[in-house]
Amino acid sequence: SNAHRIAVIAGDGIGKEVVPEGLRILETVASRFDCAFEFDHFDFASCDYYQQHGTMMPADWKARIGGHDAIFFGAVGWPETVPDHVSLWGSLIQFRREFDQYVNLRPVRLMPGVPSPLANRKPGEIDFYVVRENTEGEYSSIGGKIFPDTEREVVMQETVMTRVGVDRVLRYAFDLAQRREKKHLTSATKSNGISITMPYWDERVEAMAKAYPDIRWDKYHIDILTAHFVQHPDWFDVVVASNLFGDILSDLGPACTGTIGIAPAGNINPERRFPSLFEPVHGSAPDIAGQHIANPVGQIWSAALMLDHLGETTAAEAVVRAIEEVLARPEYRTRDLGGNANTAQCGKAIVDAL
Amino acid sequence: SNAHRIAVIAGDGIGKEVVPEGLRILETVASRFDCAFEFDHFDFASCDYYQQHGTMMPADWKARIGGHDAIFFGAVGWPETVPDHVSLWGSLIQFRREFDQYVNLRPVRLMPGVPSPLANRKPGEIDFYVVRENTEGEYSSIGGKIFPDTEREVVMQETVMTRVGVDRVLRYAFDLAQRREKKHLTSATKSNGISITMPYWDERVEAMAKAYPDIRWDKYHIDILTAHFVQHPDWFDVVVASNLFGDILSDLGPACTGTIGIAPAGNINPERRFPSLFEPVHGSAPDIAGQHIANPVGQIWSAALMLDHLGETTAAEAVVRAIEEVLARPEYRTRDLGGNANTAQCGKAIVDAL
Ligand SMILES: CC(C)[C@H](C(=O)O)[C@@H](O)C(=O)O
Ligand SMILES: CC(C)[C@H](C(=O)O)[C@@H](O)C(=O)O
């Protein structure tokens, strides 16, 4: 058959509550558009699994999900029982590295009906992508400690950038900018302070830009760039950034558009040698887990990103339109957006809109 | 005499336009309060100096300004003639390192009359300090490149945290929190991603907190913390951060309160073994340099921080009040705040208010 094979991992906390809503949307898509899905559910990459097995994932995890077309992911993390750096490095970061998901793609868009903390911003004015390098850079595990437990204690950690690693994410970002109307790329740097890796990043951006003469591009140091996100979010179209800077910008961007509660992310292997992973940005949210009040929009928007990646662009656009339609109506908003709807009511409204 | 000996370095660009306004204020302070200053002007730490001498500073720079009580600094940087990493690492970063100015103190305060990009925020609601580590961390110059100009090219840079370096800035931040009404400290981390240095930072915060049982403290990962700056700036009182994270937060914070154009910074050696340096956050602003329209408030507010450091707290408070008074009146606002006043008109208004 032509069915897309999807590995479903709900993970922890509200992941278990919002993933079902995402699946409902995908089932509706299958019934309305000419496409089909096969869902395989996995219980690993969760802190429950860790408590039972002492590891976040089974030894053969790559074999078990490596053949799927995509991974539909909820959230991981339950710090009460497993420290974050254990649960995250044992799952999410593994997927990104081992499946070479070197692009983390995060749309930043002001949606109708979502109150923005910024004064006088209207839907349509803020609409850009953060393209984050997702495998190297500041997230290396190289380093250590010397003279432990003494006054001389020193801790070091390496930032690692490779030509291959930097160039491929830049190419993805320039390609994306080329498909967009504004054809504008912004590079996040800090070459005035981080004096070795960041000047290298700038060098590679400059070199790559030569191959895209029709793209208008600029760069800002990360400090002033965060200021511009708040003061001039309308300036941006495609923002490309290192792993850490992209992490920061892709929380700050959604915050400027009202909430990180609805933002989606694609962890993408553009060559499709490995499955890409789609997840909401919000995480497992232990504080509201189990109450069935979590906002499912981030998970559903992630489904749209996944559809786009799978080539189902018409369906992807329809899902985003359905989200916009529902967000515009106060009665379907969840508590985080000032409404009274619960997770299922909001999810069902989007299904109906579709 | 009891005069405070101040080394004055105007530097580049608008530094040369706003430093005179800062000095006017200090002269007014001397005439109104019981204190005196001796100003020595230096032309080094500027790109003009670099063009004449091939270095940013003379070999004996430490001897020439190391005996002063403080450095009153404008801005450095003129990328058209000298690359930023040369001008900045040859001056500002040298001062911070060699004079062991291990605290970078930056107030974030919503001032009357300054329009905030955030909706519905009023003066008084946003009023906190960013305490940034200023000598180590991500700003190390250790690292390099291997396999240059090949596909195998790899660039590495070390982040370095020492127990001494981390503990002393944390102690400063906890002490500051203790002197404030809310007694609340927030630590910026990223221990879920930056898996060696940042867990160490967290460990030291936890250890230090034990010595301050009356301080309420919390920590946030830098990604969500930037989101909270936009969505909940009223949550914060004292925010302590590593060199890079502090750099980011101390541009983002002022952006949330309207403009980085008026924000001041103190680069402080708390033990006073070396002179501390006071500068506006805005930098040399080549785009508006020479037009005499730069906003002098950042420089004047820096003078207030310097007065405070020199023990002239009454004068320091009077200067901040004078700034607030003038900002509240549209006719004295400079162009960046939507007004028509030039640099000297705004500066003179603050002198008069004082
Ligand atoms: C100019 C640059 C090196 C500097 C820094 O990153 O420290 C500046 O941004 C600052 O915050 O003082
Ligand atoms: C949980 C954490 C390790 C992760 C990251 O920093 O990459 C998260 O913040 C994200 O953005 O996906």
C-alpha cells in the first residue's frame, strides 16, 4: 500500500494527552484526502519506560523505528523521577543525532485569536521560520571537570562546528528562503564575543550566500537579535541559527506571538535517509499533566508539519487553516489561552473545522 | 583631595557624542553634592587609535588607567575600518579580564514616558537587575580549527567555568538580592542541553543558595527564560547568568522596557582592586554617528551606576530621578524615542532637572 508508516511516541506528561488529538486529525485527513497512515505505537522514550527498564530506550530502538516514514512525538521529561539531562539525552537528543535530523524547523506565526504580549501586532505581520542546526555546535558532549571538589575546580565543554554540519543547515535555510515570497535570510551570530566558532559560522554564511544571489541576507549578534524579535518581529522571514541560538530563538519567537503552547517543531533529515520527528515545542508540562486541559494545537500543528514533509501539502495547509479557524473562536480555546475548553473539545473542534 | 579620579574614554562613533553629556552631569553633581572628580581623558580603546598605531591600546595601558577609581566609557567599534572582534577583544574585553571586572551589572527598568513594545505594562512593573558573569564561560579564546579549507574542516571552542569564577558572581547576585525588597533570585541555565558546564552552574547555585536561606530562588532554561522576559517581566528581581546568557538577557530585558538606547552597564570589580568600567549598552552606532542625535540617557544612567559604585548613593539616586523626570516630558526625547530633541538638548534637560 501507499500508507505512510508513522511511529507514534507519546512520551511523558501531557504528551500522552495531546498525541491522541494529533492522531484524530491524521485519521480525519486520511478520510478526507487521498492518503493513508499506518500507526505503530511505542512506549519507550518515556520516563515510565526508564523506571521499568533503567534506560530510556531499548538497545534495538533504531531497528524498531528506523524504517518508519516519520516519528510523531509528544513530549519527554518527568524531572520528579528522572533528571532532564538523562531523559532528554537518552531519547530526543539521540533521535536528532542518530537519525541525522540536522534541521530543526520551527514556524513563528501570529495566529488570529491568540493574544500577543506585544502591543499592536496583527496576524499576518509576524510570519517566519527559525531554522536551527540540530546535531552539533554548542550541544556537544565533549568536555569534563578537573580538580573536582576543590577551589581549583575547572569545568570545560567544547562547542564543535564542522564544515559539513554548518553548510548543510545553511543550504536548507537558503533553499527555504528561496521558496518564500520575501526571499530574506537572517543569520544569528555572536562573532564579536564568541571569537572562534562564530566567526567561522559567519564565514560559511558568506560563502553560501554567493550561491543564492537573489536572496537578501543579513546577520545580527544574538543579543540584539533577541531585542529585534520583540521590537521588530515583522523584519524576519527565515532565521538560521546554531543549535543553542536556534533553541533560544525558537522559544522567544513563539512567546512573541502569544504562547509557546501552540508552537510545533520538525526535526528533519531532509534527505529522508532516516525518519524525521515532529513534536510540539511545549514539552511534558508536569504542572498540568493528567488534568486534560493541555492545549493540543502544538501537537496538531506538528501533524501539519509532518504532512508537509511527507509530501501531503494540500492536507498540511488544510490542517493549518482549520487551526486558525478554531483559534479565532473563543469557545474552543483552552485555559492557557484564557478559554474553558478542555484538550478533547479543542481537538474535536479542529477535526470538525477540517 | 577627596576627588574621585575618573579615566574618561569616549571611544568610537556616538561614544564621542554622549560622553560629554555624561561629564556635564557629573560636573553638576560635583557642584550640588559634596563630592569632586578629576577627569583624565584617553584617546586609546578606539578605532581611530588603531588606525594610527596598529593596536587598540598602548602597551602600558594598564599602568595609565589602573590607578583610577573608575573608567567612564562611551563605546567602541567601527567595523568599516576595524573588524569588531579586533576592536572589542583589544579593548573592552581586555578591561573586563585584566581589571577582573567579573560582574556585569545591568538594570532593567520600565521608565515613565518610554513606550514599551509589550502591551499593557506600566512603569514600576518591570524593575530588575541582570547580573552577568563577565570574565570566563563561553567567552574563552581557547580553541581552533583543524583541516582548514577542506570538507573535513572542524572548528572548536571551549567554554570554561571555574569554581572561583562561578561562585564569586553568584555571591554578588545573592548579596544584591538580599539588599532588595523582593529577595528573589533567578538563575539562567541550560543544563538540559549544554550537558557539562551548565549542570555545574546549577550545582554551584544550589550550593550558594544554602548560605542565603532568606532568598527565594528559581532557575529557568535560557530558551524559556527569554520567553518569560516577554510574557512575565514582572516575575524578576535579580537574574544571574553566565557570560553569554547574561549578554543575551541584558539586551532582551532593555528591549522589553522599550529600548536598549538608554540602558547602562557597570563592569564591576567588587573588591575595588582594579577600576570598574561604566558604559551604555548601545555601542558606537555607526549608522547615526556624527549627527548629534544619539540618546545620551544610557551614558548618563551609566554615570549614576558609577556614582553608586563610588559610594555617592544620594547623587546616584538624584541622577536617576532626573532622568525619569525628563523622559516623562515629550519635548526632551531624542529621535529614537519618537522626539525631536538632539543629544545636547536632552542632556541639558537632565542637568536642569538635577
Ligand atoms: C561587543 C560585545 C563583545 C559585548 C559582549 O558580548 O560582551 C557587548 O555585546 C556587550 O554586551 O557589552
Ligand atoms: C529539552 C531540550 C534538550 C531541548 C533542546 O534544548 O533542544 C528543547 O528545549 C527543545 O528545544 O527541543
